[in-house]
Amino acid sequence: MSAVPKPQCFHCGLPVPDGFAWHVTIGGAPRDLCCPGCAAVAQTIVDIGQESYYTGRTGFAATADDADLVPPELRLYDADPRFIGDGSEKEAVLLVEDIRCAACVWLIERRLLALPGVAIASLNVATERLTVRWHSGDVQISAILQAMRTIGYTAWPYDAARHEEQLSKAGRTLGRQLFVAGLSMMQVMMYVAPAYLAGDGTLDADMAALMRWASLLLTIPAVVYSAQPFFRGAWTSLRARAPGMDVPVALGIAAAFGGSVAATVRGSGDVYFDSVTMFVFLLLASRWLELHARRKAAGALERMRHALPASATRFPNWPASGKTAVVSAATLVPGDHVFVRTGEAFAADGVIAEGRTCIDLALLTGESAPQPRGPGEPVPGGAVNAGPAVVLRVAKPVAESTLSGLLKLVEAAGSAKPRIAQWADRVASRFTVALLLFALLAFAAWHVVDPARAWPVAIAVLVVSCPCALSLATPSALAAATDALLGRGVLVMQPHVLETLHRATHVVFDKTGTLTAGRPTVQSVQVHGEAHREACIAIAAALEHGSLHPLGRAIAALNEEQPQLHGWHAADVSEHAGQGLEGTVQGRCYRLGNAAFVAGLAGTDAPPALPDGTAVYLGTAGRWLACFTVTDALRPDAQATVDHFRALGKQVLLLSGDRQVLADAVAAQLGIVKAIGDCLPARKLEYVQRLQQKGAIVAMVGDGINDAAVLSAADVSFAMGTGAALAQVHADTVLLHGRLALVADAAIAAGATMRVIRQNLAWATVYNAVAIPAAAFGLLGPMLSGAGMAASSALVILNALRLRRH
């Protein structure tokens, strides 16, 4: 009877392992695949519409052993519209599997930067996202992906759903390995406990041998299955001739297990089965905590991504027909009309074509109260319809919507590393090589002094000194802090923000739109003669009805509080550019504008106005009626924000394009000592650069549009970002909710983050400085060494996770 042949992988042709088949639907049928890598590549081929690759191929795809060739399936990425080469510079965000430590980051970045044409390669260990920028005339995306494969890492263009699936699968696998290691550890402890408790010679030799053999059998699952990540990582780094921190871990496990097996077979010598199982369990536990931190770091992005609907209800022939069809949101184009029901999200930026509703902007701007919208008024993509159903006319494709722009900013954020993280990466990668040499020296020294202890000491040195804590100290803290800030509406775009903000000596604020709301309001109404205040407001509002000028809208808003006067209308309204309006209200001619313009109708002697605002006069033939003083009101959180930075000992400055008198008035209200008005963008830039030349570290807070130059020049910068303005931000940080108090929150988080990083680095340094010599002098056995190393890594991660509560 012939054996049933094993199924082949549909992609590479290798046998599919028993009980471990992956499936991808290709050509309308599920196909067996041998591993997650083949499944990922096959799914990508299907996703980019290249299934014809399988029908037209002449053989199976290249396996990992074919390292010198670019597999045909990777070349399919070169036809992807996102990466088609035209000689220009391209950028991609790639998702990388099996990132373990700083050595992985160093290896990947070094390998890609060695490719011709690759300008930037920056891997974020917390989010597993790799940002690559290359010149498409020199290298293609397929060559970049293949270079990753040659050093043992699988990568593909970033996809949120695939990333979540990858993290979930990794979490399940790690959970099973942790469970097996824990079970082995507990059972082995039961068998070694009698040997520890019994005195010399009190434990029967046959019983001791039986317990050793039982411990050996129970340790095998932990070494063969649970320790796979360490052996696989060590083999990958050794193949690439770049020893990572998995190398000493794998050597320690292999040496302790191998020596214990030899002692068990000989029937003499020390065994370390309990040390091996405990070491594997504790190290896997610290990795589980690290994976948990990574998932938390990616969580806020996924919550925002899911808020953008995948489909929309489109009117194919609006308004001639009310018939609708459900289409993919990605196919919407400007001019399309879509039906948005109550509770649904707007799939794209547009304007209301029919109906009135209220929209929820909490995700985009943090505004808690629903905002009314009517015909002709804009709606950003990603907002939620909180009122009756409406018809939306699409103004921009989904890829250019407000929420899509926000997502692109989030994806780009955190891809690089600050200086303190780069230092830790360099130290950790060099530390591994030095550690191997030191372990070898310790083994040689003890072999001369006491050969019986040479092997245990070498194992202890390898185990205790793994630099996991050192490499995790910075990225775990930054990931936790930036995720916590993003949840509050602070999008950290550049890696140095928290470090630089903590060291800033000067905090410079713009005025309009930053310290103030950017929306003029009427501060006071001075009535002259026998005129009635309500009548003056009604006349001025009638003249300004429909005006788009900020001052006019502020005056018109006053009339909303006087419903009894809403029936007043202006006729024959004419606008005199830069001066004001003239029109007829209830048969009488009025002028509204500056003093010189109104004086032409009301007379030459204009009444005095308040000094700290813009004066808008109302007059009629021979009479001055009223003076409206319009100012830009302070943000409600401006005072607390300024006070916070002053309390930190930082010098607070105000730079404004408004008149000096207005800048001085705002500064006096907030207690800012120095204010400079009449600042054009070039003068703001010059002033900040002059401060920097004197050694100042400048933090700049502006509106992100008019202040682009000075925001770019500052050492660290914040932009007030709301709505479509997000696409125009040139700052290091975006305040998504538009609240000034978020700058103070960022400063608090920066201080806490730097404290945690310093604590982590100090702990990792002190731990290694104490533990390595102790192990080398024989004061720590392999079991205590493993516990100490795993505990140090877990402590670093748990300390960093505290930042999520700040």
C-alpha cells in the first residue's frame, strides 16, 4: 500500500507540514501554503490584482535558499502604481515580521542603506514599521524586499489589517510558547526540589537519576518549541554576520541544556534543567510584555483607521433619480453625491447638497458638541452624522480626505529615532560582541582555576548579560508616551520632540489663532447720543448679513441674541474695499466701517474708541450711532498654559503680526514679559534664529500655516491643527484637537518620559555592571542569571508602560 503524498505549497512547491496549512483563495479556490511567508506573498499577489502570475508561471516561486535572485512574485510590486519608477524619489512604509531587538533594527537599516539608491531606512521597533526612501532610477521596491529576505526578515508594504493580523498571530504563538515553557518550568521544579532540599548523600542515587531523566524529558518541549524564537533569531543574525542579542541567549540555553544532558547520561555532574526552563519562561514573559506594548502603540492608529467607512451609498444620477447603489468608498470622485444616514461616517470631504444635520467631529478635532451643518456647508471626511440623513456632494477623493491626511501623518510619525535611542542601539549592538568575548575569557579563566565550574560560569555570564533591557529602555518609553499623547490629541511627528521639549529654554507663542481663538468677537458696543443699542446692533447685522469678512461675521453674530429684531433687512448694500459697507435699512442710508469712511456720511468728529481692539463705526446722515470694538478673544486655556511654562522656569515670549499695541495687550493679560508686534514671517524667523545663535533651545507654537518658516526653524514646534489645515502643517507636532493646553500636556509627558528613559538606562547599566562581574566570579548560577535578566527586561517595559497613565 503506497503512502499518501503530502500536499505541496501552491506558491513555492515545498511540502505542507502536517496540521499546519495556511490558505489563500486563488483563482476562486482555497490553496494550501506551507508557511506564513508564502501565505503573505500569495495574498499580496491577489490583493494587487496579479493572480495571472500563477496561471502563467513555468515553475514554483524561489524559496529562501535562492538568495541571489529576486523572486518573480516580488517583481510584481514594481508594477504597483505606488512604486512605479520614473527616476524620482519614492517612499514606502513597510511592515516587517519578527523584529526582536535593537540588533534587528541595526542589521536591517545597515543592509538597506548599503543598496544603491536607498537614501533613508528607518525602522520603528515599537510599531514594526520600516520607512524606506529610495531613488527609483537606481533601485526598485522588489530589490528592497529581497534584500530583507536575504537577512531573514519578511517585509511587505504596510497594511493595517495585515499588521493587526500579524500581531494577533504573534500574540497567539507567543502565548502558546509561554504556556509550554511555564508548564515545563513548574513540572521540572517539582523534580529538582528534592535534590535541593535533601542533604549530601541523603537522596538515593537511583531516585536522583530518575528525577534527572524526568527533568530532561520535561525540559525538551521548552527547548525545542518555546525557545524557537531565540534560536531562530540567533541563526538569522549569525548568517548575516551581525551577532544580535539572541546569540548569547541561544548559546546560554544550548550550553546549559547540552551540559545537563551530558551530565544526565554520564550519571555525574551538575544539571541545569530548572535554570533552562525558568530562563525560557521569564524571557518569553518579558517578550510578551513587549508585544503587548507594541499592540498598544498601534492601537490609536487602528481606531482612527476603522472610523473611515469602506463603502458609501452613491446616487448614480443625482438629482434626476433617487436610486442608490453601494460602492467602494475608494471609487468616489469629486462631484459624486452620496447618501449619509444617521450614525454613519462621511466617507470623503464634501459639502452638504441637501438636508440639515449635526456632525460629530470628536475624532478629528476633539470638539465634544455636535456642529450644525446645512446646504453648502463643508464636512470633513471621517466626521460622523449625528443628525438626520443628508446628501453629500464629494469634494475630494477618499485618499485626500481629512481623516486620510491625519492617518498619513500618524503613519509617518515615530519612524525615526531620537539621539538617545540611537545611542542605545549602538551600545546594544556592540555590547553583544563584547559579551561573547567576555564569556569566553571567563570560561578560560575558570578552566584554569576550577574546571568543574568553568561551564556553569560561562553559561551564567551569557544568560545574565543579555542587553534586552538596554535596547528596550528607550523605544518602549517613547512608544508608550507617544501613544498616550496621541490618545489625547497630540500627534508627535518627529522623534526628537519629547527630548528637545524637555530641554527647551524659550517657549515662543504666536498670537492670532494660537493664544487667541482666531475668531474675532465684539468686546463692547458704545452707543452715541440717543441711539438705542438693540437697534444699532440690528442695523449693523442687517448690513453685514451674508458677509464672509471675520469682523462682519462677529457683528452679525450679535443679532442672533435678539430674535425680535430679526426681520430687519438691508437693501442696496455696496462694499467699499478696505473701508466698509453702505446700504439702506427701513428707508434710511447707513454706513458701517472705519472712522474715515463713516465720517463721509455722519460728520467729521468721530467718537473715541477703546484702544485694545478694532473699531467699527455705524453712522447715518449727520449722526454717529455706535462704535463696535472687535477683538480676538483669548483661548480659555491660554493663561494656564503660559503659567505652566513660566513655573518650569522657561522664558515665554509672544511674536505677533498684529499691531504692537494689541500684542502688548494680550501679553499683559497673560503675564508675558516680552511681546513683539508687527512681525512679518521673515522677522519671526530672524528673531528665533537670533535666539538660537545665543544658545537658546526654542519651542515654537503657531497656527501651522502662516508660521511655516519659523515652525520649521525652531528646535521643536507645535501647530494648532484642525480640519483641512492638517495637510499644511510644517511642525514637529500637531495639536489635533486645537487646544492650547495640549502643549503643556506634551511638556509634562516629555518630563515624565525622559525620567523613565533615564531610569531604564540607569537600571540597565547598573544591572549589567553588577550582574556580569558577579556571574563571572561564580556568585550567580544559571538559574539566578536567567531570572535576573528576564526580570530586568520586564522591569524596563513595565516602567515604560506607566507613561500610558500620564
